[in-house]
Amino acid sequence: ISFRTGGVIAAVIGLLIMPWKLLALYATWLLTYSGLLGPVVGVMIADYFFVRRGQLNVEDLYKEHGEYRYWGGFNPAAIICLVLGMIVIYSGLKFESMKPLYQGAWFTGCGISLVLYPILMKVFGLTPVLNTAEAPTE
């Protein structure tokens, strides 16, 4: 089979499996899944850039009782952001007026977590102690 013939065969098979029907079948699943991942990514971005200002204690990431232990191994602010983001997103399935929030599930969840997470970290008093020591100047 030549390169050109292989390309034609792949194109024909691609059309025969009708990917537009697969997408329609799994669109609901993809939106539901992104409704979970959006808030998770929002928490991760907010924690790194807004709460910790780009500083991580790498050693404590691997310690059982390190600075990232929080309450019994769970960060309540992160869990609340995840749950609230999912509630807002999935309410779009129930209420027609909120359907656009569900259709943009990843962006909705990420945005909610980006806004709420830094606020909840302060409310719970979980704001980390940042190393403010300046780098030595030459």
C-alpha cells in the first residue's frame, strides 16, 4: 500500500465510523466530566498563583504531616469549591435558565473555583506562610 492509498483508506474509514454521531452520543458525558475537572483546575491555579504566589515547599509535598496536610489530610476550601462548582454546573441540567453554565462546564467550574478558593482559604485561616526572604544580590 502506498502512502497515498493508505491516506485514502484512512479517510474512508474515518467517514464510515461517523465521528459526528460518536460526538453527539458522548457530548453529555464529556460535559459532565469537564464539570468535575474545571473546578479542580481552578483550585490548582488559584492555589499556586494567588494563595502561594508561585512558591511551593517541595519537601512538604511528600511529608505526611507537612504544610499541605490541612484538616485530616483534606483541604476544606478545595472541597467546598469543588462541590459548589459542580452544584452550579449540574443545576444547568435541571433548570433551563442555567443551561449555558452546563454547556460551558469546564470554564464555569474553573471560574467559580478561581474566585472562591482564595477567599475560603482566608476564611478557614489556611493561608500558607510564604518564604519572603529575598534572593541574595550580587
